[in-house]
Amino acid sequence: MLDLPPLIESNKNEAIADVSTIEDHITGQAYWRSLEEQANAPELLDQLGDEFQGYDPEEIQAVSRRTFLKLAGASLALAGLTLSGCRRWPKEELAPFAARPEDLIPGVPNYFASMAERGGIAHPMLVASFDGRPIKVEGHPMAGFATDVYDQALTLQQYDPERLRDVLIGEGDDGQGGKNISRSSWTTFESWMTKKADELKADGGAKFAVLAEPTSSPTALRLKAKLKAAMPQMSWVTYEPLGQDSVIEGSKLAFEGQAVRTQYDVSKAKVIACFDSDFLCNHPSATRNAKGWAVGRKSVDTEKKMNRMYVVESAMTITGAAADERLPIQPSRVAYVLTYVAGKLGVPAKADVKLTEVEKAFADKLAKDLIASGSNSVIVAGASQPADVHAYIHAINKKLGTTGVTTTYSDEPTADETWQLQAFADLSKKMEAGEIDTLLILGGNPAFDAPRDMFFGGIFEKVPHKIKLGLYRDETAAKCDWALPAATSFECWGDGRWYDGTVAVQQPLILPLFNGRSTIELLASILGDKSLQQPSGYDLVRETFKSGELLKGATFAEHLTEAGYAAELSGFEKDWRRTVHLGFVPGSAFKPVFVDAKNTVQPKLKESAEFEVVFVPSAVYDGRFANSPWLQEAPDPITKVTWDNPLLMSVPDMRDKGLINADQVTIKTGGGEVQEIMVFGQPGQAKGTVIAQLGNGRNQQAGSVGQGVGTDVYPLRVSGQMGFMPVQEVSGKTGSDYLAYTSVHHLVDGLSPEVDETSKWALEKRAGKKGKSGKKGNIIKEGKLKDWKKDPGKIMGHAHGDLSLQLYQGPSIYEDGSYDRKHPDGPEAFNHPHAWGMTIDLTSCLGCNSCVIACQAENNIPSVGKKQVWRSREMHWQRTDTYYKGDPDKPEDIQVVHQPVSCVQCENAPCEQVCPVAATVHDTEGLNTMVYNRCIGTRYCSNNCPYKVRRFNYFDYHAKSVRKDFANPWLNIPDTQQGKAIDQIKRMVFNPDVTVRMRGVMEKCTYCTQRIQRAKIQQKNAYVQSQNEGGFTHDPTEQKTVPDGTIVVACQDACPTDCISFGDLNDPESKVAKIQYKNKRVYGMLDELNTRPRTKYLAKIRNPHP
Amino acid sequence: MSYEQTDQFVFPKWANYLLPLLVLSVLGGAAVVPPLVIYGGSAETLNVGYQPDQPVPYSHATHVGKLGMDCRTCHNTVEDAGFAAIPPTQTCVSCHAPGTDPQGVPSNMPGAHQNSINLKPVWESYYTGDPIDWIKVHDIADYAYFNHSAHVNKGVGCVSCHGRVDKMGGAGTDDSIAGVYQVQNLSMGWCLECHREPEKYLRPLREITNMDWSPLDNDRVKAAIAAGEVDEGDEQGAQIWLGTKLKEEYEINNPAYMQSCSTCHR
């Protein structure tokens, strides 16, 4: 491994410690993506020009010309000797089914409605199964909301070869904190467990405890009740490190002990106020909230009205970045602001709450807006805030009268009898006292993620028999005497409830790859149900549906006609089949619960510490996805950091402490100490806060991908302060390492102004010059709603860019070089028979990464590893550029615009003009196609692409371990043959409709051309077949082209806010054509270059308080 | 360091005779290597005639040629899917039911050739559920996405690419002759021949699986001959006359579209 210096070290003075000169800088761009760019750090400019970044030039030259010629000669001779070109490629076998199932056509994907549960919430999804392999998760079209990044990444987890494969018995001590393991079987476990269960039943199960993840599964809850009936004295405790404990507890405080769940209808909200809540991205119903929020944003086009979102928060979250008004403050100050606002609204509140000027100005605006919007308001606090804050919000809601309008209350199926953490603490005490004989852990990883004041310090070891069911042999399983492999959500039957309570069914798409079993199957086998030879999830779930109330009042007719699916059946069988077909029971959502917040519980106002730490999930959620390279490598939506979870600090705090990005510090709290954790300066983050991202920093038990990525920050956390807590000390610099963040990569406006006048001009032209009003760049266009209503032209500027200054002269029918794609005589119109186009609405884009992971899953995009990312070699076809505006020293000043960028399919494409082998050319429908088999890897196209959307395979990334870098890649010729080297299990996740690219090939987005082709062929076949029956009539009304809405591209499907539209520009009625030709907010990125992009952006309109 | 003169690095005299030899071999190589590479590496040489041994010596000549079975009897997904699926074992067994069950108990509904040793792998697959591993004959590169349904629904006959499958394999009792072999080279240039001028190859949809169809048999062509639009006996002219008509009727895309990279490569 190369010993790499931190990327941005010597810019200490430039980037972080001293920005007094920013105003004087030549560029002083109004928009910037990183602090380095903002300060115009020379290192950044160097890096942009450095092709082989991070490689020692000496090392590259170490291969002398003589050696190179020797190698070249040898490889030529070898090629000649074996005549490797002159033979048929390897023999391929075809293995047809012995008995092909009905409705299964080999090579045609089937879609199954299913679900996956996380944190006690079922996420609905459609799963594409290709010849029996689940390979892609799509949103459930009837659910009305999309999937999130973690749902998208489930397919990769399905084919993780490092999952637990067998039942393992652990004994003794292996000297590394784990146990010596030997392989066992389910039969052995079952016979042991049956005996044990009888033993435990003797004293009512007093010595038996279950530690489970929260679940809403009716079957699991049914079996839990059964187990409790069999062993009344047993304890069942639920624990989730990122749980909703404070939210549930808050509702109990407000509603006299009744736990309820708040259901939001954000689409009806005029004002949304979030108090330390990442409401649109990290919330149990985030994707649904985001959908509703987007409705209120898109109304800017129809009604010239928008909702207004106020966010009070410490971290810069996705919700905060989307806010119209944002107040970054310490987490302990949130209660102060809330109390002040409540007082203004007439809710009983402590008088004389002392706020700072900035806080007061914000709170006054918010209170005024809330009074005006009344019941059309949504107020929400994050799970990191204490219970009394949540209770107070219920009182405010009551005052505003939001119940029944934007909020309703419903049952909370995951609420336990006691507060979950309290129950967990009680269990810990029992374990310590030796009162527990057998502990069954169903999912989760408490030995890694439990608060440090319970479960740790030898408590766990005091339990004689520990059983763990999980996908991996993780930190917890390593300490258990039984490690049982769990089945994934694609491998077993199950059920659950969506956030709104709708009952969902999970159906398996593949047999368990690694002998796994589901939670319900394990519970049933412990219960010793003798009626089941081997407990089958199918029977268990059916039993629940048959005996329970779940199907009562189901409104199947909403989605299925009476004559439709399973019409030949009747009674339960019919309902069951329809439920499995739909994946949910329509009309089974929770009925509203009517509760009244009689007593107003006021939040305690606590003194703020100098520094406070807030705990948020990292890229791998709570750590469960640590072995997923997709999630590890997805640039964080805000920080853009990959493969790490640095401690986030505010820019002024970093300056005070003399820290720069990637410096290491020590942080100490009441819970513990974390050493050598890197810091990262996050613009917009509140002063006096540090953000700790939970989940990374796992040991070797995480698997080869996850081990040792980042730093474990769970040791800081103690119970009672699971959301945020005071920091005792943040040290100064103790060392430094390097961070791979992509905000400094692929800079669209990253030209050195020192180069020449043209570059300087281009930079100003594109990014907009600070201080010059009215001059807007052609990358981002944005403005305020107020200004938009007055004069849209002011925000949009020149609608077509400055065509006289175009870089690429394209054919034109007009003298001035301008261009009209709809003109029938237009040259190179690329519109036969379709003209594909896309629009991306910046007003409703959250920058949440769903599209990035969906694209990766759909298009077989490899992960490359931290060092390769550091060298700007990440392969994501779609990236999200996050632009900041404002002074990084004033967190409250920072504004954010997200811009998803993938290939914009230029009609006048610069990349095509420089390809020496015509490997990238246009098709007749406007796709800028990329022919992998023709590409020779000159990378000219990437160099010439102004959007920087082309990605090059420097290595056979699929065949290479993401955690290993080549010691000297220049001598590694030839590379291992990709086809042979890719793991047999890992390759099962590939989409067979997309070529798997090899080393030396350029790739990029082609609008999911495989989906387009599939739809076109289906449409054409249907047309010909229908005509063939009645003779060819040439009926012009007959649909020969693909109707609008048939093709949903991967990023579009995954977008929770529907900000991406895709379709045929030839069809004037298509959604995308209507937007591109009629919406006034449309602009083409870098339009002034005359590249004529097919992907257009819609300007971002903000709605701040006037 | 001392420096001594040595003969070590001087060529011996006899080496002079090697020079003409070297010239000869270079010239000879220049004459031999290019044809060797061009011919030896061509799709024609590599692919045409490829005829691997199959696990079951299935004879298309018997089933299609002699018994007259339609291609779609077995390859039934060809009109709906990109992949013309090899039939499941069940399809074979629907005619060739085994004479006995695995325990040796005679079946009361045995099928054809119930004693044939060649059908053993079929029955084994039928009883175990394990697939028969056929060897792929028409194997195009993984980066080219050929779709059967898109072709057979537009009037491209099976015979155009697969040749006279009805004559492949042993007819009658001669099971020793192996099955299908590759007739066309399946190179990109060969694909483009038709993508540029589809009218040369199109036929009416109902004749798709007909192995010895000629445009001259077509009723519309006969009428055209009667009307004097096509010369009598001019097969090529008849094909182009009919193909042009069918191209319009089947809404075949224009050649520019059909030669777009995205049509076949993804």
C-alpha cells in the first residue's frame, strides 16, 4: 500500500484557518462544493490537473523503457503463441428447467410485491427476479412512496458471500474477543433447544430472555404472545440503536400513558417546522413525508404557491439542506426555541426564555407563519430530542388544531409495555445478577451498538447460554455459543406493517442461499410446534392471516377487479392470494386514534455545554450494512465523504482548534472516549456541536469490506442520552490520516483562473461572480418565490445561453447558430421514432442518494474502494453535486442546492467528436450510446466532457477486492480475467440485461437503454401480433410507439420526491415534453456551450420568509 | 577497473550466413502471417460448422423434418422473449415418457422409444429435477443482445439464421450423428446485412417456421406475377417485392435506427 499524504494538507491556511482573503480572490465564487474550492486552494487546482493522483512519479517511472518494451514484447509473443484471438470462446452450457414453472419465461424478469422490515417498519417494494435471482428493488407502485438507499442496497446484501453460512457453536476463547467455533446444524440446535425450552418452562421462563429488534410483524407478535403464554416469567426486550424511544415515550407523556404514532400528511402543510429532525430522510416514514413535501414544492408551477420549511438543527441534514429557513444551534438549545415559539402561539410556556438575536429572529418568523397557517402546519421533532420535547409538540399541535388535517394519531405497534431502554437496562441488571440462563438475540448487534453503561463490562459473559440469529457472525454472534444464520427478506415468508399500519406480506424469491431461517421460523421451533415438521414461514404467516383480523375490511376492489386475480377462488384462499399478489392488504391502515393532550408537558431547559455531540446514522445505518460496498462508497449526501464516518465539526470550531479536514482528535464524553477519529469541517453545522456518525468502525466480524472502515463512536453513548450529550473534551490535533470525499471531484466549474483569460471568463460565466447581481451562472439557477412571481426572467437569465460563444459549433438551420429541436427540418434531430428526454427538478431534489444506489444496482456499476475514490475514480454514473452558498464562518448563512448529474445526452456531444474509434455515437432517438466492446480506453471523451459524467474502468473493479489497492499497478499486466475472477455468489447480483464492463473501458449513463429496448420490443410485438390477427389495417390510431409512463428509469423509480421525469419528447402529451416545452423553470446545464443536453434542469425556487 | 578487449561480443564469421536466412524468414512471414491471421481469426472460420456433442443426440431431422413438428412446439417462448428457451425436460417426456419409474415398476403409459439408451439423461433429469446441460451452439458475445421475439414478430424466419435445422442430425434410427451445427457466422457484419436491407429477408409471419419457403409460393407474389409486377421465376425480385411490402406492414424501423448501437448493445 502506498503511504499517501492527506490530500488537502498544506491548504491549512487557505481553506480553513484563514479565509479573510476570500473576498479578494479572483474567483470568489458564489457557489462552491467544498471548502477547498471556496478558498480556491491551489492544491485543489493541482489535483484537478493530476491524472495519476497519489502515485509517486518516481514509481511510475520505475518501469524503465527497457522493462516496458520487454513486457510489451513478451505479451505480444504470448498472444502469438497461444493464438488467443484465434479460437472460439469458452463453451457455454444451457440448463433448462426440468419442469418450468407456469408464467416463468427464461430471460424475462418477473416482479414480486414484497416488503423488508427495518426498525419495526415494513418497507413496501417490488423485487425484480431474473431467472430466479432477486436483482433489483423497485418502489411499490401502489404504495404511493418510493424506496430508500438501504432498500436499494438489499440485493447486494443478499449475495454477500461473507454472510453466516452455517449454524455455528462457539466455545472457549479464541483470544481475539471471540469464541472458538465449530460447525453444527439446525437439527442439533433444535434438539438442544427443545431440551432447554422444557428446562426453562419449569419455572415459567424466569431465566429466559429474548432481546429482539422492534418488529411490527403480526406473525412475530403472535408467536411472541404464544411464547409469553408458555413462559409467563420470561423477559422480552426490544432494542434498536436508532430507535424511536423518545418519540414513543413523548406520546405517552402527552397522552396519559397511551403510546401513539403520529401520521403526517405533509402534502396539506403550508408550514413545516422540524426541530432537530431529519424528517425527509431519516424518519420511519421519510419517503412518504418527502413525497408529500414535494407536492407542496411543485405547486410553484401550478399555483405559484409553495410550502415553507423551517428547520432548527445542529447537523446539516438533508432536511436542513432543503429548508427555506434554517437555524443551526446546539441540540440543547432546541427546547429553548421551541418554548419561545410555543409561548408566542399561546401554549403554556416558560416566560423569559433567553434567545440569541439570530434565534429570536428565526423564532419570531416561525411563530408568525404558524399562526397564519394554523391547522395546515406540521411540527416535528427528531428522535434525538428528549421525550418532553415530543410531548410539548403534541400540545402545540393541539393548539394549532392540526389533528385531522396534517396529523392524525394511530396505534404504535412497536411500543412495548415499558420504555424500551428501561427494559433493556432491567435486563442488563438481571444478566449481571446471574438471573438469566438463556438469552436469545433475534437480529441486531448489541455487543457493538448497545449504550456503554449496559450490556458491557462482562455482563454479557455472565449468561451461560447465548443464542444469536443474524445475517452475519457479527460482534455479538462471535460472543455467543450458538450463531444461527438468518434468512434475508428475499429468502423467507414474513409480514409486517407499513408506517401507516397497512399490513404487508413478504414473499420469498429465492431459497435461502446459506441455510438461513427467519425469526418466525425460529420462534415456532422454540415453541415446539409439533404440527410442523420443519417450521415453515409460509404456514406461520398464513395461520396469522387466517385466524386474525388482518383481512377484515380489506378493500381489494380498489386495486383488483372482481373478475381479476384469483377470481376462481373464494373465501380465505382468494383473499390470501390477492394479498400475496399485491404484497399488502388494501384498507388495512391504522384507524385514527383520538387522544387529547390534556396536560401540557413542558420541556426541561438545560444549560448547554461548550460542545455537544449528536448521534446520527452513518452511511451503513447503525452498522448493519457495514459489509455493503455500495453504501460505504455512496458519497454522504451532505459531506460527500466515502468509506468513513469522520466527526463532523463546524467550520469556526475547526478554525479555533486549528484543525483541518482529516486531522485526528480525541473526543471524550460521560460514556467514554474515542481516539484517533478524523474530523471534517461541515459548512452550515452549528457552532459548539460535533456530529458522531454511528455504525462504522467495526472489527473483523463485520466482514472483509466493513472491517476497520471509519471509527466506532458508540463508546461515547450512554443510555438516557441516546440522542445527544455534552462533550467533556475535544482535543487538538493528535495525528492525521486521509479522507476520500467526492466534493472535490468532477468539478464542472473547476478551471484554474490563473490559466488564461478564457478560463477566468468561463468560470465567472458559469459559477456566477460574487457581488455581481443579476449575473447568474448556467449551472445552478435559483431564486426566491417572491422574485419568481415578480419576474421569472430575472432568475432564469438568458433562456438559451449565449450561443454566440458556443464551444461546439453544431449544425444549425438558423443563421445565428441557434437550434429548434422540434423543427421538422432541424438537423440531427435524433427523434426517430422517439426522442428521449429527462428533466430534474432542483426545487424538489433532496440529494438523498437513492438514485445513485438504484443506478448502481441497475447498471452493474462496480465499487472501487477508498483509495480509488480518493483518486477521483469512483464509478457512479449518477452523482449529486452539492453546491453551497454563503460564508462558511456563519453557519446560519449557508444555503444548499443539490444537483444530480448523470450523462445529459448532449445532441451535440463533445465526447463523440473526439473518440478515435466511434465507440460513443448517437442513436436515432437521442441517446448518446456507449459501445463498450468498441472502446479502446483513450479517455479522450472523458477529458472533453464538460459535465464530467464519464467513468473509466482503471482496473477490473468487479474482480478486485474493494479494500485492496495494487502495490504497483503498473506492473500488474495482464490483469486477472474478470470473468473468472468475480466471485460466483457476488456475480449473482448482476443485471443480465447490462454488459459487465472490463478494465480499460469507458462507461456512463445511457438513460437505462436496456429498459427502453425492452419496452419498445414489447410494444412493437404487441402491435404486430394484434395486427396479424385482423390483417394489417394500418390504423393510424394504433399505438406503435411506447406510451408515456411505460418506461421508468432506475433513478426515476427510486426518487422519493418524483423530481426526475423521463419520456418521449416527440409526444406532446408526455410528462417530460410538457415540462421541457412549457415549464418556465427549465434550463440546460452549460447551455452556453451549445451541447444541447437532453436532460434539462428546473430551477430551484426557495420560499423564505419575506 | 581494468578493461580487457574480448571477442565475446563480436559475431563469429559463420553468422554471416544467417543474414539471408533472416531476410527470407521476414519476407516469408510477411506473406504467411497476414493471411493466417485474417483467415484464421475470421468469424467464418471460427464459428461456422461448430457442432458440439450434446448430452442427448436429439435429432431435429427426425422431429422437424420427418415428423413435421413446428419449431414453437418446443421453443415456445420465442415469440414472447428475447431468449428462445430450450424446452424443459417435461416437454420431452410428454412424448417420451419413461417405460418404468425409478424403482423399475413398469409405467402404464409409456411413451415413444421407451427402451432407448439415448433417452436415459432425459428420464434422469425428469426424475431428479436436475437440468440437462445442453451445449450452446449459437453463442453470440455477451455484449450483444439478440432478441428472438423482436425478429420472429417482424418476419425474420428461423431458417435465415439457423439454416436447415430440419436436416440436421440423424434421420430415422441413426442416432450417432450429432445435432445442430452453426450455419451462419453470426458476426456483426452479417447481422448488419439484414439490418441495412431487411426487405431481402422478410417473409409473412405465418411462414416464420417454414424451412423451405420461397417467395414464389406466396399468393400475393403469384398475383403480382400475374399482374406483371414481378418476373416469373425471379426469386430474388419476388423477395424484394414482397419484403418491401412487409417492411411497411410490419412497421420495420428505418435502417438508420436499426444500425444504431443501442439496438443491440447495452
